[in-house]
Amino acid sequence: MIKIAENTIKRLIVYKKELNRLKAEGKKFIYSHVLAALSGSQPHLVRRDLMAVGYSGSPAHGYSVKELESSISDFLCSSRQVKVILIGIGNLGRAIIDYCHKQNPKIAISSAFDIDPNKINKEYHGVYCFHIDTARNYVIENEIKVAIITVPDSEAQTIATALSDAGIRGILNFTPGRLRVPENVYVENADMMLYLEKVIYFVQNV
Ligand code: NAD
């Protein structure tokens, strides 16, 4: 398998988002320099990234928005639908469930897990919440590979270790701490404060 740079993946995700928006607006074709401008990228990078995807549309007449969006979408996620689980259905967990199911039909939060008896055996935005003790079997039986962690920081490492042992290969971690996981598990840390601090820095220094 050809290894694609992380920055290329980040740009492709942004292109896909822009193409989705253009598709909804009824736009049929787009030139690389326009897609670059909309995505904060460069025309030569757009063309190179699209070659990595294997998209063979003609840049001379502009790319087909629909075909390009579909090619990038298939490249980023080859499965028809990826099932993801969420651990910790508190304030953030519920907001993520609500956000996710509206964003990408290829990504489905199939179940949530919590430790609080008041939250277990209930449905949140169509996602059923089970006891955390059942998560291991659920992951194994349903061959789940991706998890979102939104529990208190003190619980995150134990959960990450248990999920990795059960077969999880990718974690989106919203807790402030850094997780120690085996090498074959990819962790992405998401922290809203990092973005806010960046914005504040630029507001004060630009
Ligand atoms: P919350 O208290 O509302 O929710 C936490 C949930 O985890 C609760 O439902 C609780 O019952 C559950 N839980 C606790 N221990 C558990 C366990 N062992 N197994 C399964 N579930 C368990 O908290 P919140 O405001 O939703 O925040 C959740 C996490 O996200 C915290 O770590 C917080 O620091 C972090 N957070 C991150 C960001 C960000 O931008 N990255 C933003 C807000 C909050």
C-alpha cells in the first residue's frame, strides 16, 4: 500500500468538504485553482493530491464536482459505512453524536457506552447506550475498529487499553491526557482549547 502523507489526508478532507458544499449549491465543474483558493491550498498541491487519489478527470475543462467528491470520499473511506463507538455519553458525547450523524453518511456511531446507570439502556439521537462492561464483547463481535473517547480524564487510559486489547485500531480522544496505546493503534487528540488559544494569539499579534 502506498503511504500517503498526513498533510495530504488533511487537505483531501478539506477538499471533500468544499466539494460537498459546491455539490449542494448545484455547481457542476471546478478548476484546481478555484478548489485551492476555497480550501486554503495551492493549485499544484491540489493537482498532486488528486493524482494520489487516482482521480483522472481532465483539469483542462475543470473537474466534475460530483465525480471528484465521490473519488475522494472513496479514497478516504473505502467501506460503505464505518461503525464507530463512543465511550462516555455526557455533555460532549451527546453533542458529538448529534453532530456526527448529520455530517457524513459513511460514518455511523453504532453504539455508546457509559458507566452511569441513569444513562444506560437509553437512546440518544438514535444511538443506544450500553454498560461499559459490555464494550469489549461488542467490539469483538461487531469488528469495530474506531472509538471516540469522551470520559473524564482519569478513566481514559484504562478505557483506551481495554479497547486496544479488544481490537480497536483508531481512537479519537477528546480527553486532555495523552494515551499510551500499542503501535498499531492510531490516536488523534482533539482539543478545542488549542484552537481557541491559537485564535487568541493571532487576534493579539497580527
Ligand atoms: P461529562 O461528565 O458530562 O461526561 C462524561 C461521561 O463519561 C459521563 O456520562 C460519565 O458517566 C461517563 N463515564 C465516566 N467514567 C466512565 C467509564 N469508566 N466508562 C464509561 N463511561 C464513563 O463530561 P463532558 O463535559 O462530556 O467531558 C468529557 C471529557 O471530554 C472530559 O475528559 C473533558 O475534559 C473532555 N472535553 C474535551 C473537550 C475538547 O475540546 N477536547 C471539550 C469539552 C470536554
